[in-house]
Amino acid sequence: MTSILSSLSAAQISRLSTATIAGLNSEDVNALGSAQLKGLTSTQISSLSTENLALFSSEDLRALSVTAVKGLTVEQIGILDSAQITGLSSQQVTALYTSQVAALSTEQIEALTKDQIAGLTSGQVATLSTDELALFTTDEIAAISAKALAGMTTEALHGLGTENAEALTKTQIAGLSSTQLASLTSDSLSTFSPDEIKAISTKALAGLSTDVLSKLGTETIASLSRTQVAALSTTQFDSMSTEQVEALTSDQIAGLSSAQVATLNSTELALFGTDEIAAISAKAIAGLATEVLAALGTETAEALTKTQIAGLSSAQLGSLTSDSLSTFSPDEIKAISTKALAGLSTDVLSKLGTETIASLSRTQVAALSTTQFDSMSTEQVEALTSD
């Protein structure tokens, strides 16, 4: 049989019955050359005894077609040593069924090369346990394609050490789902570079728990893009610590929504510099609570822009102190809407300086109620212009 086998072509080998293949002895197997091995089919491979398969060198295994390796049984895979596993081509590994990859032992997983790992599919990656993933080097972690990483279980991601988390690439991070991102610990997320943080999709950010978010370092918070911060839910934004709020940049603050601004308390707002106060959009400032506005210091009040002031509601304007209002420039005073002026209390109005009163436009003065106008002092009435 040995002499006959050695003379057969790959096409002739492919036509041998499974019974014939199963009956081969060690001499027969050793007689098969790489050209003949290419002819073996998946059904023929599955009929080989484990003893005969063990005789295959890494070169012999590499000679098999990608279709043929699909015939390897769980029992056959179990007897392959590290050298045989390493000898498989990346195309052959990619062709393996998920059940075959799941059958790989810890030693066999550890034997996979960077090129083989780069060819893994999402279904194959989904079979990897936390312990198996921990066997990968940082280069091997980085070799997993973004498409394949989508298959990684949340348990496996949660179990990533900081070293392996740091090895994740920007492209891999950009492909994480909301559930995958939610499975990462704050320690893992803190290993991401500013560019990697910015690569997280806004859809994925929705999965970030308030517990993990509240534990992120200020550098990580400052690395978020304006769009990412704007995408945080009010619950997520409200969970941020005082230190995290203080770490927000002017650009991030400019993208806040009115609902997010509504979660800010007076302590947090007091942490904003004048440039950061001025960065809040007029639309967003509409969400600022009256008790927060009432607690504004004069320096913060002075930082409010004409556009922001024009957007204040009557309740918001009514919460400002006379000291805060006195910091407004003549143009800013004129920007106050007549609707908002209705919220100005007689107590605050009566305390406004004559310069502030003189800055009111004709329309604004005309819009004051009789009660408001009657509360004005002699000095204030005297300050009214002929217009």
C-alpha cells in the first residue's frame, strides 16, 4: 500500500474511501507527500486515527486545504501539540469552526501565533475565556481585528488586566459595543490614551455605568470629545464627581445640553472659570436652576454673555441678586427680554444702581409693571433718560 500511495496524485488521493484512509498504517501516512496531502478532503481527515494524525509534521498540516481542516474532530484536535498548532496557516485557523476553536486546550491557545490570531473571526473570539485571553501577549491582543473583537464576551473583557486593556488599539476601541464598554473596569478605561478615549463611539458610551464613570480619572474625563460629553445621559452626567466636573474643558462645556446643565449645583458651577461660564450655550443655560443662579458670585455673573442673558427666563432673572445684575454691561442689560423682566422682584429692582437703570431701553422700562416701577427709588427715577 505504501508504494501505491506514494505514486498517487492529489486528485486520486481525494477519491480514496474513508475506510481506506482509516486503515492506513504509520508507514502509509509517512509516505504521503505535501502534494498528496493537499488532496485530502474533510471527510477523509475526520476518518484518520489520532495516532496517524499525530505523525503529521507542522509542514504536513499546513499542506492541508482550508476545507480539509474543517474535518478535524474534537478528539483529533486534542492530540495536536503546540508545534502542530503553530504550523497551521492563518487561513486554516480562520477556516476552523467555532466548535473546533472552543476545543483547543490552554496550551494550544497559547501556541497560536500573532498572524493566526489576526485571522480569528468574531465567532471564534467569542469562544475565548478570560483565562485563555490572559495568555495572549499585548501584541497578540492588538492583533485581533476590530470586527473579531466584536465577538469578545463581556466576561472576557471584564477580566482584561490593565496591561492587556492598554494594548487595545484605537480601531478596536472604536468598534466596542455599549455592553462591551460597560464590562470594562475603570482601571482598564484609565489605560486608554486621549485619542483612544475619543475613539469610543457615542452609542457605546451609553453603556457606561455611573459607577465606572464616577471613578474615571480627570485626565480621562478631559480627553472626552465635545460630542461624547454631550451624548452622556443626564444620569451619567449627574454622577460625575466635583473633580471630574472641574476637569471639563471649555469646548466640552460648550456642547452641554440644558438637561445636563440642570444637574449642576452651585458648588460645581463655582468651579467653572469665566471662559467656561461664557462657553455654556444660550440654549443650555436655560436649564440652569434658579437656586444655582441665585448663588452666582459677581465674577461668575460678569462672565455671562449677552446671548446667554438674552435667553434667561423670568424665573432665572428673578433669582439673580442686585450685585449680579450690577455686573452686566449696558449692552447686556438691554439684552434682557421684556418677558424676563417680569420676574424681577421689587426688592432687587430697588437696589439696582443708577447706571444699570439708565442702561434699560425704552421698551424695557415700558414693560415694567406698575408695582415694579413704583418700587424704584428717587435716585433711580432721576437716572431715567429722556428716551
